[in-house]
Amino acid sequence: MAPSLLSADFARLIDDVRRVEAAGVELLHLDVMDGHFVPNISFGVPVIEKLRPATELFFDVHLMITDPLKYAEPFIKAGSDLLTFHIEVTKEPMRVIEHIRSLGARVGITLNPGTDASAITGVIQAVDLVLVMSVWPGFGGQKFIESSIGKLEAIRPMLRPNQRLEIDGGIGPETVRAAAQAGADTLVAGSAVFGRPDPAKAVETLAALAVKP
């Protein structure tokens, strides 16, 4: 499971992060929105920079921004371990991938719900992670888009064993098992974790559902 920071309580952010870390998660998903590529603004470099010393969690930073090439360096310097950018924002995805790697971070590629899996064929072997959006990016708490399951099933055979397949949007008790069975090994959950009275228990419940036969 990959809890999404966007749904945490920003008045007690470190406490929320430590609660899910204690539940055994290894990866924290951080959604960065610029108000241009998506119709919302979330947080940026200063939040990541301040949070980094407080946890050893892997920072999986999802850049929902129009210019990942320009902003990759400050996000990596702030403590991001992996930067994921959208295939929809650039005509030169390999240039972005190579730039992120040159800065010492891992790299992922993201597809919006309306983007076919074939859009990443030319770069899929060059990334560490593929992120399938199962809602339209920009806001938390949206309903899961069922066609995302087919996209996961299409992408999974394209990946090597050491590449991750992530899904983000509408992941909760009703959807987590189907997503895992379709090939997702990294499941981002926001309100289904931080929106619960006990986020740590929510993580455990979702993880158990994901592996249930």
C-alpha cells in the first residue's frame, strides 16, 4: 500500500505519516499539483523538504505539472526518491526520463484515464514505475473508473519483474482486490487511509484485501 499524503491532516502531517509508517508501509505517495495541468494546487518543494528528515519512507512524488523538466531538480534536492510525470505533458518523454535519472532519482511515467496504454510503448522499458490513473487527476475522493482494470491488464505483460505498476484513484475496500489481481503491485489510497479514524488499521485492512484469494 502507498498512502497518499494529499488526504492527510496537514495540521498534524508528521503524526499522520508516522502512523502509517508504523503500520509497515514503505512508500508514501505525494501528489504535486500546479493548477495548470490539473485544476487544483496542492503542495510543493517546501513541504517535501520539511517532511524528509522526519521519516525514512520512500517518497514517490507524482508530478501533476506541465513542466517536469524544469522542476525535477528542486524536487529531488528536497528529498524525492522517485519522480513520476505525465506522458501527456511532453513530446520528449525520454528527455525528461534521462534528466531525472541524471539527478540521481528513479523515474515513473503516468497515464490519465483517457490515455491508451500504447502511448507509453516507446519509453516503458526506460522507467522504474508506470502509474495508471483510475480517476481524473486533480482532486481526491473521486469514484474509481472501471476501465482502469483493463489498462492494468494491458500494461502488466509489458513490464519486467523489477518494474512497478501503480494505480491511483478511488482505491478502497471495494476496488483494491480487483486492482491487485489485474497486476498492480503499488496501490495508492488517500481517503481510504487518512480519512479513517485509524489510518494504520486502514492500511492493514486494505493490504489484507489486496492479497485475499
